[in-house]
Amino acid sequence: MSRTVRPARRVGLSLPPWIAHALRAQRGPVPWSAVTRGALAGGPLLLAAVLADRASLGVVAAIAAMLAGINDRPGSRRTSVRRIGVPALAGAVGLLIGTYAGQHLGAVPLTLVLTGLGLVAGGVSAAGTVGSGAGTQLLVTSAVGAGMPLPEPGWQSVLAFLAGAGWLLVLRLVLPTPGSLTGDSRLDFRFDGERAAVADVYDAVAALLDAAGTEQAGARRAALTAALDHAQDALAGPRLRRYASSAAERRLHAQYAAALPLGEAATALAWAEQAVPARASEGPRRLAAAVRGSVHAGPLPAPTRTEPALRALDDALLHAAEAFDRGRGRDLHTRRPSVVSLARTVLGAGGREYGLRVGLCFGASAAVAQALHHGHWYGSHQHWYWLPATAVFLVKPDLGPLVSRVLCRAAGTVLGALVFAGLAAVLPRPEGLVALVAVCGALVPVAARHFAAQTTVVTVLVLALVMVGGEPQASVSRIGETLLACAIVLVVGHLPMPGQRGGGVRARIDVADAAAHAYLAHVLSESGDRAARWKLRREAYRTLAEARAAIALAAAELPALARHSEGADEVAAVLERLVDTTTACAVHLDDTGRLTPRHTDRLAGLRDELEERRGRVGRHRTLA
């Protein structure tokens, strides 16, 4: 009698999501451009103010430059105007309100004002990345203005704040990116961010074609969506004129528009779950190289035309080659959100839950800070802004899961305070502290890869700034205040709230559901308006990506919070398959004018599955 011996199975150590997220860090090349801007921003501004004997205004300007540096993300110069400028304006408003409220209001009225600001800022933060940055700066600067009185009038502090943020924005607009001054585009580096973003789209199309028929196809399709979102944002930034005003920009618009049918064909090929010939990805890669070098595309290899999706890919390549040569493009196939839709987001379930959470945390931390301040618990340290300002970064859901933020913030603050205590004991004042501010400003873009690392750098930078402004060394008290803020946010973050929890995730899912069905309805109507179809397809995939990001953050919360978004990932997966199937249907209809039984059966099955899963998000489920 024989016996089959099974190999021993490895048992891997699986960390809970809320711990794994705290240990996860972003990867990528060092952003040398942002490092250079960070070194030239806060440090020189502070040095100029110290030499002019206006150190306090230099501190305000350097704080503004630091906050602008946190919002200085990769992308186009045009996008940076909104990404840096809008939060800076909100920060100036917060500083003005906080300064005058701190001077003229007592403890209770001031707490109520700051709580109201928290409610508003939290709701606005639900509107997107720029809204989140604006809400963060509004609250941080209002806490600084109220809790760190300055000798200058409030309007001077506001001007210094705008000057600090404006200086970094000027550096972002005028300094060329390393490597952009070579090749044919060396005389026009204004669009290097847009050029890189559009080239990444073509590379993502090629990667999706290579992955067709493999398990990596889903991840590559998500990467294509991210690349298209980034390119769309890079090209659709604020402008003085309605359309592109230069030949180079018009050419980039045309190259982006030419990538949309390529992405559509590639998605249809991936949906078919069949491998495609290797030469199919050569054309998109050559187009990517042409975009980066700002040269003509040249001859492109034609793929085989054996099925509708491959014929669509071939047609899209021919269209791209023509667009590259002519360079005529205006429409970015994007929908700008209306005031009504933004108001619906801010005032909806997600915005209300977000605003209530932020308002309670910010108001409670401000109240505790003032109680400690008036009770003389701070000793020689009289400024009480650190506690509420810390709570702002801890309570922002879009910055990461709650426990992950708390752990990283606590660890980063302790390490940063200890590092600064050691440096403050040996550095000369004020020149050594000014140099430390410049070094920390350069490190902020690199440290942004992990919240704990960013907290460490920012802690050292802020402690150096306030010491230059005349405040005594306060590392120990900063550690205590940070730990107290962590406790407040943990308690408030788990309090029961009016309405149903997980409103932000449900709101994202509802928006993605509506966008997916609008796209499906347009395709099934067999409309010949391809521009409208591409707009709807972009909106469907973008809203799905936003929903996926919100779901991933919610899933990494503690189980008591994560359960409120259970089932959302399954709904999002069905919606993704529905949008992919809709794209495959659109390509097939263009070629044959009718759908196959496989298409119709898949659509019917997905719609039934979606109807079955809809409404289950956050419900407690048991196994039957």
C-alpha cells in the first residue's frame, strides 16, 4: 500500500491591514526638481527675513513654503497652479480668521469658531485632492494664527504667507526639470510634465497589450486608467484662454486624444482574454518615444486585422500617426464638475460624515489645548497651536487609515523631536537653524513617500522655525501634545455618528455606478458620437479608480471601522467588469454593427450580479 506524500506548505506571516498599511512606503526615483525647489524655498525666505530683522514674518513665509511643498506633486506646471495655489489661498483665509479670532474672542467662542471651520473644511475635503489640501491648510493656519500670536498685524502675516507659497509656485513654474533641456525640446521645457504624462499613456497601452490573456491584464488596465487620469489632469489645468494657445500644446492635446481609441482597443483585447501578437505593442511604444522626444512618429508596424479589436487597434494607430503629424487637437474629452455636483458632494452623506468627524476632532483638540494653555500647563511654552494642528493631519481620512496615521504621526513626531533636540544643542543660532530649515525643505518631497518620514522632517522643520521666531526649545512638550492629539482622534474616530457609517465609500460607489450605466446606455444606443463616448468612458473609469482608492483606505482601518465598507470591493469589481465589457461592446459595434451572444450574455450576467450586490455595502454578513 502506497501513500502520497504532500509537500509541506509554507505558512506566511500575514499582518493585519491596519498594520501593513503603516509599514508600506511608496517607491520611485528621487524627485530632484522638487528637492531643488524645497531647498530654495523656506530657507532663503527665512534668511532674508532674519537679515531684515523680521524673523516672525520669515517664519510665516517659511511655513507657507513648507505647506506648498507638501502639495508640490509630480505633474504639469499648469496643474501645480491649482494644486498649490488654491490651498495657499485657503491657508491665507485661515490665518486671517485665526489671528483675529484669537485676539478678540474668549476660549469658548474661539473653540466654536474653530469647530465651525472644521465642519466646513471637512466637507470641502470630500470634493477631491485640491479640496482636501485647501481644507487642511485652512485648519492648520487657523490654529497657528489663533495659537501663535505674532507681533505684526494680521494682514502682514497673511501677505507673508502668500509670499511664501507664491515663491515656491514661481520656482515650480520657472525652473526647468533636469533632463528637459536636452534634445529638440530644450528651448521649450514648459510642457515637460504634460509630455511625460502623455508618453506614459502610450507606454501603459503597450503594457496592457503585452498582458492581454494573462493574469496581469487587470492590473495593467488599472495602470492605464491611472496614466490617462494623470495626463488628463496635466493637460486640463487652469488657463487664460479656453483652448491651447501654442503649437506645442495643441500637438500634445492631439497626441492625448489619439491615445483614447488605442486604450479602447487595448481594453477590448484584454477583455477577450486572448494573447495578441507581440508586434501589436511596438506601435504604442514608438509613439511614447516620439512624445518624449517631441519628434514625429515615423513608420509604425501594423498589427494583424483578424478580429474587430485588432482592426480597431490598427485604425487607432493610423489615426495616431496622422494626429502626430498634424498636431490638431482641442477636446480633452473631460467633463468639468458643475457647482451643483460639487455642492452635492460636499453636502452629501460622505461630505457630512467627513465634516462632522473633522469638526469634532479639531474643536475638541482646540478646547483641550486652550484649557492647558489657560491652566499654565505649558510653562515657558505659551503657544498652543500644535495640538489642534496635529489633529488636522490625523483626522483626514484621505491621508490614510486612522490607526496608520496615528502610529506614523506618533513615531515621526517622537523621532523628529529627538533629532531636533540633539541638533539644537550644537547648531549655532540663527544661521544653523536657517540651514536646517533649508535642508528639511529639500527632504520634504523625498519623505512624502511615507507619512512617518514626512512627519519626522516636518517636525524638525517646524521646531527650527519657531525657535528662530523666539520660542524656547520645546521637543518634550511637542511629543506630549502629539500623543494627546492621537488619543483624541482615536476616541472621536470611533464614536458613533448620526446616519450610516461608511458614507464616503458609498458615495464613491454610487457615483461610479451612475457613470458606468451612463456609458453603457450610450454604447447600446449605437450613437455615432465617439467624442461623447470617450468622455463617458473616461468618467466611468476615473470614478471607479476613485472608488477603489477610497475602498482600499477603508479596508485598512481597524475592524470596527472597516466593517462599515465590507462588500464595497466586490461591487467595484463588478462595475469594473461591466465597464470593460461595455468597452468591448463599443469596439465590436463599430466593426460589425451588432453584438455577439457572448457580449449580451456577459452584460446581462453582470447587471444581474450588480443588482444582487447593490445595497449590501457595510452590512453584517454571515456564511450560510
